[in-house]
Amino acid sequence: DYIPTRFGSTDESLIDLEQSAAADPENDALQYELAGAYYQARRFDDAWDQFRTINAYRSAIEADPEIADAERAVQAAPSSKETHFKLGTAWARARLLEPAEIAFQQAIALESQYVDAHANLGVVYYQMGRLSDALSEYDAALATDPNDADVHYNKGAVYVQQALQASPPDEAVLTQGLQEIQRALEINPDLAQAHFSLGVIYAMRGQAQEAIVEFQKFLELDDDSDPQATTAAQTYLNQLGQ
């Protein structure tokens, strides 16, 4: 159950990476890459030490002791997809996106149809701004579970983001986003954030009444987990005359 590494399989390639990282110790991207290579080679002590050379990582560890617990779990059970997934989730929660990418990739290498790992990796890619990669992961998740409302919503959100990168917004891509979000609500009508996103799309398109309905539904379901969305929905409703 060896997990192949994207950094190459030869000692020479790892040595080259070690030399590059040593020559540029302030380059966090290189330090993360070396730590990831150790991780994928199951040299976990080296991986943890290397991660801790990065200020942001040390700060995250100090703020969240569960990360160190998750590291130890991976080291104790490196062939368990769940341990890699849990560590990736802890890293993603701490906004350690580069390590989270590696951990979710390892979970998927152990189980190619691991829906939650594909979905979480998609979120990581979205947060990195790698929108095409995010879509690929969401598609992989939906190939196994086509009725996952959250994944349909996340996929729709990627399309919306892509549409907004054009000026004016790309209507064809925006429609793809609309369809994915509507599909999410067909599966789970109580998905609050999906109602908010639909409201935004309708408001952008000048469909005031449809937007009002969606923002009102969002506020009915709102659990205050996203105060910015709550404020934005109320602002939209005020602007729309409600």
C-alpha cells in the first residue's frame, strides 16, 4: 500500500529538494514542498520537523493542539485513509492549505472514491483560487455520490466565481452555477447558503422578486454561522425594497 509521491521516487530528487530548501530558508513554498515530500515518503518525523520551520505552521500548532494529535494518528496508522483525512481537515481548518492538499491527496490515494476527501480537497483548491482543480474534485465526488447537496452547491459556487472573473459576468458559466445550486436545493431545500447564493445571482440579473424570495428564505434558515452573509442578505433586501 505504498503511496506514490508527486515529488519523484529517487533519493536524488529528494536531495535536490533538501538542498533547494536549505538554500532559501525564507521560501515557505519550498519548505512546504520538502515537508510534503517527507510526508508522502512516510518520513513523518522529518515531515513534522520541516513543517515546524514555517512560522505560520508553528503558530497554527500553538493555537490548535488537535493538529499535533492528528499528526500522531497519521504516524501510528499511515495506511488509514481516515487519519490522513482528519489531519487534512485539521490543517484546512487552520488555513494551512498546502499541507491540507497533501493530506487529502494521500487519503484519495488510499481510496479513490473517498467522497469527503475529494469534496474537502475541492474546498482547499477553491480557497487557493485553483478553480478548475476544485471543479475536478467536485466532479470526482459527484461521480460516486451524485446526490450530495453540499458538493453540488460548492460546484455551483465555483462556477459563479468563474463567471464573475469576466466583465461583464459570463452568463453561460453563471447559468451553470445557477443550475448546480438549484440541484443542491432540490436535494436539500434547507441549505441556507444555497438560498443566499441564488439571491445574489437573481439580484445580479435584475430578477428582484426571485431575489427577495431567496434572501428571505436564507434569513429564515440562517443559524448565524456566517454573520457577513446575514448582513449582506439584509442589505440586499433593503435595496430591493423589502
